[in-house]
Amino acid sequence: MNNSSSFDADQPSPRGRLAYLLQPSVILRSLFVSAIIWLLMASAMPSYARLVFHGKLEAFFAAGLGIVMVSEIVAVLITSFFSSDHATLVLTQSPTVVIQSLVAGSVIAAAPADISQEALFALVFLIIALSAALTGGFLLLLGLMRAGGLVRYIPYPIVGGFMAGLGWLIVHASFSDLVGLRLNAQSLPNLLEGAVFARWLPAVLFALCILGLRARFKSAMIIPGCIIAFFLLFNVWVYLGPGDANSLAEAGWFLPKVSGTISWRLPNFAAVAQLDASMLAASAGGIVTLIIVCTLNLFFRVSAQELIVDRELDLNRECLVNGVANIAASVSGGGIVAYHAPISSSLVTSMGVYGRLVGIILALMFTLTLFFGSALFALVPRFIPAGLLIYFGLQFMKEWLLDTWSSLPRQEYVVILVIALITALFGLLTAIAVGIMVAILFFVWEYSRMEVIKQEFSGGFHSSNLDRPFAQYQFLQMEGDRILVMRLQGYIFFGTAYRFYEHVKGRVSGEVGKPLRFLILDFKAVRGFDFSTTHDFKKLKRLTEKLDIELLVSSASPDLQPALEDSGIVGRRPERPSLFEDLDHALEWCENALLAEANLLDSAQITVGQQLAQHTMTEGLDVSALYSYLERIETRVGDTVFEQGDESDALYFIESGRVDVLLRLPEAGELRLRSMTAGTAIGEVGFYLKKARTASVVATEAGVLQRLSHEALRRMGETEPRAASAIHILIASVLSDRLSSSNHVIQELLD
């Protein structure tokens, strides 16, 4: 996905862009695209107006049409000029209109019984405009706070259930408008009566026809084509049928007549004085629902548009522009919420036209319709706009209840189904509350299933970064399994802490063979834990004490250490520490403890001759002759043996003392790679490869080193070939041991 527009007119200079847009072929294609979108919207607008202004407000249908058109004109103009993508078209759409109709219904239900129709219209108009302004204000705030991307974190099943339930509400509202009946078991006999059945059957057939054709063919002309075809078929039926158009109009088969110019006159707001707290309270839930639904739809429609046009949109800017558009529409005599229509963007893209020009033409068409096209709507059969709404509702339910059956895990599909049922049975506001609770439970469940143990291994295959004498190394290979390391990860809370405790309990209680002596919990990848988890860690502490296992903690962040100490899980006793700065130091301390118990820790001095005897056959070899080729170096604490980047002109045998291998980084300072003590060698890799030193070596304990240079080894090979061969075998043995240990670690981690 790229950030640049594929449309050439968006790139060149203003003069070149204008010249391109004035080409007859571009204008004709733009007019054609605008006409198709106008036809779609002009067919749907009466249904939107009917949803809000029916029943007690039947007489204000023309004003409702005007409100819808003004909303569309203002919204499409603002977004056409200021959207982050030229193909963006913002249109009024069924999901939010349904909710605004519920808001209007709540105001009507809460209004006094003796209120006049004019006053009731004024109150409904005010609340509708207020709902649009508040929705726009929320979107504007999201954009200003650069928080538009937050909606991307809403769980997919929650949104799916919400949209499926909304589809049912759209279908229900359409039936209510067509026949004045609710869709439930009680109304089923009435729905099957002859006259009622004849009213809703064409709308359902119309919706199913569009649904079936769009499932097989991906063409933007299906909806306009079905509208024209059903309109012609209906008129043929009227012409050939027993009745006439006037009698059918009186029976309610057509939309109400709109005389003259469509009116969107502002009502008499003196009636606002009759607005009381009960009406505001009744509409508050619907307004909150409207804000949530519009925000969710905006996000999903923007995401869909990005896939369609293959360009990335600025979601924060889209929130800003959409918010301003809805606020401007509400104060301009409109108030029907509008947001992105990716189907229109798809048409703009497929036709290769400039979307901003299409938006301007479309606004002009709606303006002309507003002033001169009122007679058109009286010719529209009522089943066509109602059928469009039924199609949208069925499409939502098909998309989220049928299509997701084979693509989602069963537990996620169940979440969609439950929220859809709650939306249908108890309303959108209840579904939102349940959806939030389900989202929390969904998160807790999914997160609790994550494995809190990142890695688990013993000290037998992963030792500390301290190179030890051969005897100590062999002992730790045999006894290292008495050290158990568990590297933890993520955020630990009550759901994962209990599972972790049960796992450790089974692990340490079921030990066979050598008893476990140390349990190290490494917190390097732990971001935090809640207070309730300390209870499980306390139980773990009591369990390890009962089994005579020392519990150690490493790499805990400064934020976590106080909670670990206050709960008694770790302490800071100098003689028996249980909190270490990193895993390496914790492993080293455990190894030292095991070696001390076996009286192997004290290795004050291991000569080169002793090292040769451990690794090679030295019978008949005059070991004392080796020292004529070695240079004895005494080190003090802090002495540098060699620097990173120096020439590798010698290797060193450590007879006593200790050194650290340090990697010096420009920004991060020094990083300890390894520590080495008596009986080991340093600098052997660079010595044999003849490459510069890759790290520095600094003495951390006073001791004695034996230096062997390239020149000395060459002379040894000439005069004492057996001694030189023994040196080579010794170094090969050391390197083989290190490689074998590294391969073991890698294999265990991969498994």
C-alpha cells in the first residue's frame, strides 16, 4: 500500500490539473459516476426520511427529505475538498439513520401527549441535529488528539456481533415502516394476511434479488439496475392491474407527495421550552450508541477504502474532516450523520475519475434535486427504499453471521452470535454494555492462555558466562541439572499466575534423580504484574522452602523489585542473596554454591602444564621447557590485558586470578560477554584467525597470565614440535567444548 494517489490530476501543478479536468472525456466520466451515486442516494433518501419522520411526524416527510439532502450536500462538499484521499465520498447511510430514528422515537415517546405536531417536530429536529453535532464533535476530538488509531484495538468479534445485530434492527425498522408491525412471533399471523403480505413481499423480493446478484457479480451497476428493473415492472403491473396509480397512492404504495420545493425550513424553536430532562435522558442512550456506531463504521469504512484504492489514508485527518462535516451539517439545517462510503470510492477508482470533482458534481445534483426535483419522489414505490434498507440489513447479517462461520474460530463466532442476539432482543445500548464486558472477558481469557514461561532449562546445558577450570566444568556438567531456570514473559496477572504456580508445583514436586537445589525466575521479559499475583508467588516461596529449594529472582525491573521484596518473595541478605541484576550472575552464584559444597571452588592456581595434562597426553613431554616460550604477566585489579581492536599477536593462559571479556559499544557503554578464571585461555580465536580483537579483556582479580606469541609458537614448532602439538590440541579441546555447549543450548531452545 502506498501513500501517493494513483490519479494524475492529484499530482501536477494547478494549471495542469485544471486542464486535465476540463477534458470532455474526464467530465463525461465524472458526470456518469456522479449520476450513478445520485441514483443510489436518491433512492435511499426517502427511506431515511421515512425512518425518522413517520407516524406522528408523517406530515413532515418533505422536511425530513430536506434535512437528509442538506446533510448530504454539506458533508460531501467538505470531505471532497479536505479528505486525505481524492476518492473519498462521505454519504448518509442506513446504520446511523436507524439509530437516529431510535433517538427520534425516544423523544416522541417521552413527549407530552398533548404536544402539537409543530412542537414535536421542532424537538425531534433539535435532538437529531444535536446527535449529529455530538457525533461530529467526538470524531473531531479523536482527530485533534491524534487518537484515531485507537479504534483499531477493538476486538473483531465484538464489532461483528454489533454489526450483525444492527442489520436485524435495519430489517425490523423497514418492516415497521412498510406495514406498521413489529417482527416477532405475535405479529407473524398478521404479516401473512393478504393485504399486509402484498405490501412487504415486493420489498423482500427486491432485497433478495440485489443480495443474490451481488453475491455472484461484482458490479457497481447491480443496485441501480435492480432499481430501474423493479420500477419498470411495478409500473407495468400498475398499468395492467385492476387499480390505478391514484388509488395505489391513497393506499400508501407510493412515497408521500411533496408539493413544490422540498422544505427544510428551520422549525419554531420556541417549542424547545417544552424540552425536559426526561426527553434528554430518553435520547442519551441512543446518542451514545450513535457515536460508537459511527466511529466503528468510520474506521471499518476507511480500512475498506484503503484496500479498494490501494492507498493509505490518514485516519486522524479523516476523523477531523468527518467531524467538521457532521457539525457543519447539523448547524446548516441538516443533522443526518454521514461517513465514508467505500462502494462509491470503488466506483471512482474503477472509472479512473477525480473524486473531488465527482463530489462537487454530486453536491450540485443534490442541490438541484432539493429545489426542483420534489415531484420525482412521489413516483417512487415505497417498497424500493424499504427494500434497499432490507438489503443493507440482510447484507450485514450475511456478512457477519454466515460468511464468518467458516473463517473464524468457534469461540469468536459464538461472541458474534451472542452480541447479535442481545442487540436484536434488548437494543443497541445493552449490546454495547455487554460488548464491553465481553471484550474484557475475551481479553482476560485470551491473555490467560498465553504461556507465561518463555523458556525453561537447567543449568546442565546452559551455564553462566564464566569459563572455569576443566574439573569444575566437568562437575557442573554432571550436577547442573540441580539448577532450574524459568524465563518469564509478558504481564503476569491472576489468570496466568495461577497456571504458572501449578506448572512449577508439578515440575519441582515430580523431580526424579538428583534433588533440585535452585529455582531461578528470570523477569527480564516481564512488563509487570498485578497485586493479586503476589499471592501465588508467596505460595511458590512456601513450596520451595518446604522442598529445600532456594528461590532466586533475576533481571527484575526497579518498578517490580519493591513488590517482590515487600511480599517476602526475595530479600537482600548479603550472605544468601535472592535478587540478582541479571540471569548470568544468578547462574554463577548457584554454580559457585554447588562447587563449594563439593570443595571444588578454590582453584588458586592451575598452571599451563596442568591444563595440558587435563586435555592432552603429556607422557615424555618436558613441560618445564614450555616456559621458555611463555611470557609471565602479573595482573592487578583493573589492568587491561588487551583492547578491543588491537592486533591479535598472542594468546594467554590464565594460571590464577580472573578476567572479564568486555564489548565496548559507542552508545551503550560496556557489556560483559564472559568471565574467565584459572585454567582457561583467552584470545585464542583472534590468535588463530589473525584478526583484530573483537572485545577487551580486563582483570577483575589479581593473578598470573602466561602469554604465547605467534613468534614463540613458531619457534616452539621448530625446536619442540611435541609441545607445539600439545598446545594446538589444548586450544582445539577448549574450542570444541565451547562449541558443543553452544550447540546444545541452540538445540534446546529450538525444541
